[in-house]
Amino acid sequence: MRRFTSLLTAVVLVLTIGSKSHADELESLLSGFENQSSSSIGDNGEGDIDDLLEGFDDQQEALTVSAVPYQPALPEWLKLSGSLALQSTVNFSQPEPLAGQPDYRGLSMFRGAGELLSDLSYQGWKARVGISMFYDAAYQLNGQRQFYTDEFLDQYESELRVDEAYLQGGLGSSLDLKMGRQIVVWGKSDNIRVTDILTPLDLRLPGLVDIRFLRLPVTMTKLDYYQGNWNLEGMVIHEPRFNKFPVFNGEFYPLDRPLPDSEEPEISWSNQQAALSLNGIFSGWDIAFYGAYVFDRQPFFSDLPSTVREYDKVLFGGLAANYAVGNWLLKGEAALTDGLRFSNIDEEKQRFDFLLGFDYSGFSETTITLEFANRHLIDFDERLAQPPDGQKKDWTQFAFRLTKDFLNDTLHLTLLASSYGIFAGEGGFERFQLEYDLRDNLKLTGGVVLYQSGDFPSFQNAGDNDRLLFEIEYRF
């Protein structure tokens, strides 16, 4: 409660910062220009000008530079882009560890990260291949590497992965094809996922960045058909890919023992998934309808005391809409999921989720977002509240976000609070972050993230993970 009161006080202070007039500064810069004497030039100006230009004709040949045609470093059909970053976090509220356990205090990340994107284009077709990588030296620098399991180090110390890798082009005037590893975003919310189910998330370090940076691309074939204001989108999803959760031995892992292995489905004919969406964009509003037959990303034990967790497919249907009026953008989402499997009961369940929210941009250089979502298990069975399911009949989630720009859009403030239950009673976090554009392609970021523990599985033991964050990123 104290952190949320402080958060609201910070919001009021940010909104009261006005724009300082620059009229006095401009007048000072221009003062004296009208007083400059032109007496250095004679009455007719000719003699003095001739003196100034004397000798220029003699040097003309020496100053002539031969024109050299510009030779691009890359062919026109290839474009390379990417980024290099140094990321660091420092924990400041962790307790002293027990003997033989990792010490999470102090430096918890010192990561060099890179991303490389190659875009190729030819006669209306486009191909993209993206790779990303990182190496985190914190575990060597803080002398804690020997206290971590091999599985933890495999997940957190280094990584090299293929991200987007696809081919895209038109099959006609109104039909597009896109094949390969790609990200497809459903829904209208940028902070809470209700209908955005097609791509998994990297949740190993919750709260540090926005959802849009956490999505993991999935291999699929997608067709888009356009007709007037409508877009019909059909997908066959070939790759079963699942969320990346914190692993045992790390500060964000919620339990005191490792979970049994999960048996993730592989790419096969029987594991193909399908999805369909219909999107309409109109003046001042838009709407989308969704349907999918995909793997649920929550594993379960099919037969306790089984030692392997499994995944099963669910049937999903939903809709999402935006409506703009003045400085307000109203948004809503709703979804029904059928065929949910759990460990403590044999029968399948349904869940109804909905989201309501708005964006307000009536203040100068400022956007305020507030969203509320509820996830309701239909015909709830009390056995689902017991481990390993740990479910509730209703999970409520809130998200408050404030963004504001300063100094001619070079300094960007983000204040994000995400909570389960009122005032983070079931867990949550707050992130206060400042980004400063040193140059167009060079950005410096600093901030603080505060966590609260609660009943929601991802936040059961998160409260001691408060940390400072720092990043410097160069984009090319």
C-alpha cells in the first residue's frame, strides 16, 4: 500500500511539470545582430569585395575535386540493422543467503547483448533473418557461479538464438503470404494478455521490460486476404513453442525444489495448430474476431503421481475492439477457452477472460493507460486450489502506465504498475524508468523495479527482488 501511495504521488508530480518558455533565451541569442556595423564594406562595396576575392581564381584548379560515384557498401536488395547493448541490474533488498546457497545481493546482471537483422527484397518479396545473443558476466564477477546449477547457467549465462526468419510476398492484389518464424500480435492491450495467445513470452526476468520485447516468434504459414476495411487472416502454426519461465536456483523461481520435467510437443503432423482472425478498421474504431485451436501453455500432470508434465490443445475464441473519442482511446477484449486440463481433476474446464481499459492523451507529451482484466474459471472445483494446480476461481489483474516526454522528446519517462489483486495483494511490480537519447541511435536507460509477493504463482517469492537497472544501447 505504501508503494502504491508513493507511485500515485509521483504521477501527480510528473503531470504538474510544465513547459518552460524559450522566448527569453531566443531573444538573448539574437540580441546584438541588428547592431552589427556594415562599415567594413565601402560605400559601393566593390573595392573591398575585390580585395576579399583576390587570388581565388588562381586557386580554383587546386580546389577542384574530382567527382567520385558513391558506392554503397551493400547491394540494394540487402539491408542490415541491429543493436549492441550493455545491460546491468543491482539487487538491493535480498537477504543474506543460507550456507551453500547463491547470494542474490548486489550485481545480478552484467550482460552484453546483440541483435542482427538482415532484410532481403526482390521483386515485391521480402525475407528476414534475425539472430540475437547475450553473455552475462555477473556470475563470474560476483564469485557466485559455483552455486548455480548447470540448467540455470544454460538459461541465464549465455544464449544464441534465431528469432524472426521468414519469407513474405504478395500472391495477388489482395492476398499476401508469410512463411517462417514470425510474431503475430492479437488484441488491443500493451500490458495485459487476454486475446494475445499465439506467441509465447520470455518470463525469466519479469518486470524489466514491456511485453512487446518479450514475445518469442513461432514458425507458421500465414495468409492475409484484404477486402475494403476488412482483413481475413488464416494461420497454420507448425512449431509448438512455450513460455520461458524462471528456473530452479534463481531469485525469481517461486518454489524451494525443482519441478518435474515437462514433455514439450515436437513439430509433427499431429501437433499442427490453426488460427483465424477477422479484422475491421473504420473511422474512429476497429474490431477483431479470433479463433484458434492451439496448445495451452500451462502444463499439467495427466496422472498423478506422474513425474512428467504434459501439454494439451485448447479451443479458443475471442474478440477485441478500440474506440477513439477526443483524447480517449477506449479498449476491450473478451475470450473463452475450452478444454483446459489440470492435474487434480480429470474433467476439462472452461475459462472466460475479459479486459477493459483506456488510454488518455489530453496532457502535453503524456499518455496515461489504465487496464483491468479478470480470468474466471467456470464451474470451479475446490480441488484446483491445491498443489500442483494452485488455481483460484477468479484472478484479477490491473495495469497502470504513464509515459511522458521531456527536453524536445529526448528524455522519456515510463511509470508502470502491474498487479494481481487490488494494491498487488496477490503479487505484482512497479517499474520507474528514464530513457535519454544521447543521439538518434544511442540510448541510455536507468530505473528501479519494485516487486511484491503474493498468491499468483509467478510472484510467490518475488518480493525480495527489488533492483536498479541500467542499459546503454547502440542501434545501427
